[in-house]
Amino acid sequence: MEVEGQYIPTCFRNKLQDLIQITSPLADFKNITRGYQLIPKEIFYLSEWIIKYAKEKEGLFINGGNDENICKIKDYLDTCQEIPKNVGLFIRSL
């Protein structure tokens, strides 16, 4: 049995030391640029969103999220797109 597939890099399951060195979106894996950041941009984007929109929410990081919402969060982070402000589903997935 042969199995084929294409690996698409993601910030999930990636080493922090690697994420610190990648300055371009991971979704654009053919044109990755390298540099240096103090913290991975993905952690910065997610932290910034939590501070702006979700820091007062009860149950944050306590209840599990569903796979579909987690994939949406991953896609926003991998493409370096701003996470929408009014996305309550993200709060339930963190």
C-alpha cells in the first residue's frame, strides 16, 4: 500500500526556537523568510487577541474546544491574519 501526502507547515506542533526564526507566514512555506523575533509571532497574535477581547471571559483555557474551531484558529495564525474581534467560538476553543 502506498500513501502519498503533502506536508504543510503549521505553528501547531512546531518548535518555539524554529517559530522565533521564521518571520513570514508559515502557510506561505515556499517563500519562508528567516530572521529573529523575541517571541514567535503566532504567540504574540494570540496573546494580543486574548488581552483585547477575552481576558475577562470565564472558563478560558479550562474547557476543551472543538476541532473545527481549533483548525480555524490555526489557519489565522499560520497565515498571519488578524483574528476577528467578534469570534466567540475562539474563546470556547482556547
